[in-house]
Amino acid sequence: MNWISNYVRPKIRALVQNDTPDDLWVKSPATGQMIFKKELEKNLWVCPYSGYHLRISARDRLKTLFDEGEYTLVELPKTMTDPLKFKDLKRYTDRIKDANAKNEDKEAILVAHGSMGGMPAVVAVFNFTYMGGSMGTAVGEGLLTAARLAVLQEAPLLVIPASGGARMQEGILSLMQMPRSIVAVDMVKEAGLPYVVLLTDPTTGGVSASFAMLGDIAIAEPGANIGFAGKRVIEETIREKLPEGFQTAEYLLEHGMVDMVVHRHELRETLIRIFNLLTQKGPAAKVLPLRDSTEDKAAKPKGNSKAE
Amino acid sequence: MQNFLDFEKPIAELAGKIEGLRHLDDQSSDVNIADEVSKLEAKADKLLRQTYAKLSSWQKTQVARHPDRPHCKDYISQLIEDFTPLAGDRNFAEDYAIIGGLGRFRGHSVVVIGQEKGADMHSRVKHNFGMARPEGYRKAQRLMDMADRFNLPVITLVDTAGAYPGVGAEERGQSEAIARSIEKCLGIKVPLISAVIGEGGSGGAIALATANAVLMLEHSIYSVISPEGCASILWRSGDQAKEAAEALKLTAQDLEKLEVIDEIIPEPLGGAHRAKQTCIKALGDSIERHLKELLKLNGAELRQKRRDKFLEMGQKGL
């Protein structure tokens, strides 16, 4: 309408934005400090100044875990889109389109296999940028695929949730992913294979109240928000302020709900040691340091099984 | 005094008129009044029939939460003989939101577990409005283990707004308690029959409802989130609960189409609370039928079929 709002403000905004192009610098959510993105990537998305663990993308996560950062993604079975024909302020199908446009991967979960410390491993990692990592039918199917693959390859299963919970737009079918995901992890357990969970920020709602809390070993990332009910819901119910550090990984450790809180730099090493201890019952297999490529991988047949 | 829901206002008005005329009738012996009463009663009946034949999802939500609706205890006292309540999770506390114990259902020794909302202010507070803490779900696991050990079928009655959201509940592992309870449901080698008698609220409900047969009363609801919760997240305002209730497809009729539940138990005209005994008996009959079928299977089959049932879900849309 006027000169100030139409012309001056956008110009100023553009100037400010040019100072900090968002693809070069990242603001630390903990301290507000600007961190050079390259440096952050090299540091596995841990703030070099405060140690704050920023969210890491699903693909970056896989790269930090597998030997030499190499893994094979598994194609996931197709599931029904929009079974309820759900519409809130927006159609669910439109939300899916938006999410697909914004994301390289077209669902809230990725399933990969490869080797960790020379041993085969299957990893299912949530893709938080895809609709908040919410668990609908496709995610349930992804977990089942991962579990079947782990059983087939006789490999440990690592699941890494990062999810606000159930996908409301799939209604009751989302709720049904709670038992379905538990059937999945029980298949792995019954095959005598380790099922390890890495709880990352956030793990809440129907995701935390199902497969995520049933790991043989439960590891949490520092500072991650983990809990059943949302903080706002609890505050509204009890009408009091919540205690300091409520629902953080450290809080869960304190209350006996997880085995350990592990810094991202020590994660791969810790996981390999655990897999080793649980599966190599004789003398220890050699544990690789982070991203070491000296191990002779050719000696181990690499699993190339496809998902059913 | 009967409680009427907001959409029952015309019915309530008629009921008020009938009541007034009856009062007059006590004092005089006018035949016309008796006539008028029966006419009005027929009208009220018709209105009730019309209203309840096309309840919206939100109206069903209201009926499912009706304060006079029969609750878990009513079902147990009418259907279970020699009910022997068992308390405690052997770890921290007794949670009155989930009641459970041994009893005899139509000739079968069974374990019964269910959420109890309470019937008056005092009992509602005692039962925490049917919202269980981790101890409730751990007690449920303990009872399911016992059922497994003694080869007793398990009947669960689901009626909860959801698991309790509180600081203590989080500290003591609400998520883990629910997850283990679902895992226990999936693991036991005895028949497990679950009935949603009022509200099937999210994780708090599925923790007891991962069953061989899942039954729902005609006007009960079962949902991943309450309409209010869904509205406040997706519409950013709790006022859109009606729209959310429609969108969530939380009625027994929708869930049957989605093949998530096995059977709908018809309710008496005007909802379970208008003829409690009839409704409770109807559910008992259905449970008995399912139990008879399930008792033909051995433990491994029961367990496998339960798993397969949940694995097959999600192939049918609306």
C-alpha cells in the first residue's frame, strides 16, 4: 500500500538475509551462535562450541554409521495414500505433495543395510523433515521391511526414531502401526538378533509408546526430547510448570528409562561394540574406529538381499 | 434426573412435558392426560429413533462420553460371576484407573481387565477419570501373564480418554508401559477379546485392545487422538473438534469399513445408558460367541492369528 511497506522493508530484509545466506551458516538452537555449515557437517551436526546436538538428516545419519559411509537403501513397499480421505485446513494429499516436493526421500522412514565394523547391519532411520517423521502406514511397513531384512541377513536391527508420533491424517490406521511395529521388532528378537534403538530428538507419542521403548538396548542422544505426552498437554493437565530438563535424554537416563546417553562422536563405536558383544560370543572381533577403511571387507560376504 | 446431551434438546423438552403431565395425572383422574402422555411418549420415541439413526461423529463422541453410560464396573457386575479383583503392579502402586481380576464368564474362568471412569465425582477422582498411569498398564501385563500361565482367556473392556499425561507418569515410563502392554497382548497364548465400550483413546486404548477379536458398541469411538487434540494441532484451535471428529473417522461404523474392528454391537434405542442391562447382555452374548470360536484354536494359533490380523490392517481405505 505505501512506499515503506512495499519497497523499503523488503529491501532491508533482503540486505539482512544477504549477510547470512542460510546455506552457508546455521544458527545453533542452543546458544544462537552462527556456525559455519561445513564445519557443522564435519562435526556430525554437533555444535563445536556448546556440544549441542542439532538434528541430523536421515541420509547424513546413515553415512555416519556405516563403514566408510556406504550403505544400500532398500525400496519400501507401496502403501495406500490417504486411506481416510482426510482433510483439515488442507487436504492430506496436498500435504503429501508438499512433503514430496521438499524432500529427496518420499516417506518418513529410510531403511538401509550395509556393514558396521565389518558386520552386517540393518538400520531404519526416521526422516524428520518429512511431515515431522510421523508414523503412518508407510512407516509401519518400513519397520516391517527392516525387521524382515534383519532376520534374513541374520543382522542386528538398529532403529532411529525422530518423530512427533502418529500421523493423525491416517487416523486409526496410524494407531494400528503401534502393534504392527511391535510385531516387527519381536520378529527380530525371536530370531535371537539384537534390536537396538537410538532415541533422537524428538521421540514422542505413539512412536515412543511402541517399538521405540522396546529395544534390547536403548541409547539416547544428548538433549533429545523423549516422552509420551506433549509438554503443553501435560502443563494444561496438571497446571504447573514442568521441572527443568523434563523429558530430555538425561532425564530419562536418571529415571532408568534408557541404558545410556551417547555423544554423536562416540555413537558408531558404541553401536559396533554392542553388536559385537551381543553377537560375537567368543573373543572380540576387531572394532573399527570411526570411518576407517583399513578393514578387509571383501572377506565378509556382503548381503544383497532384497526386501520382500 | 436424566442427563441430556445438547443435540437431545427437543427430546428433553418432550420428556419434561411428559413428566409434568404425569405429575398432574397423580393428582387428578383425567383420562385425557393419560392419553396425552402416551401420545407424547410415542412422539419422543420417534424423535429419539430419528436422532440416533443419523448421529454425526461428534454426537457419537458425546454419547460415548455420556456420564450415565455403563462403565467397566457395570459390565463386570452383570457379566462376571465370582469377580475377584486383583490389585497392584508389584512395583510402585495400585492404579484404580484400570481394574482387573479373575472371574467366571458364562461358565469360563477368565481374566478381565478394563478402564473404569467412575460414576460420580468421588469415584471419578478415585479412578482418575479412566486415565491410567504406567502402573495400570503394568498391572494389566501382570494379569495377562497370569492368564497365560493358567490358560485363561482374557477379556478387556476399553473406555479411556487416553493414558494420563502427568509428570509422574512420564518419570515412571508411560511410553514403555504402554509399549510392553501391547507386546504382552501380542505374545500371550490364550484368547484375547477386547470391547470398546465408550471411548477408545489412542495409545491408552490399544495397550489393551491388541486382541484376537475387537468389538465395539454402536455409539462408541476409537481414535488415534481425541477430536479436541486433533483440532488444536491441525486446525490450531480446539473449537474445530466437530470437524476433527468427522475427519478422524472414529466411529464404529467407519472402523468396521476400515477392517480395524470385527463386530459392532447394536445399542438400545437412544444409547447404552437408556437401557444398560440390555446393552451389557448384548455385549456378553457377542463375547461368548467369539470366545467359543477362539477356544477351538491352540495357543500358537491364537498368537499367530492375532499377529496376522494386525499385519493385514491398512489395505482397506474408505
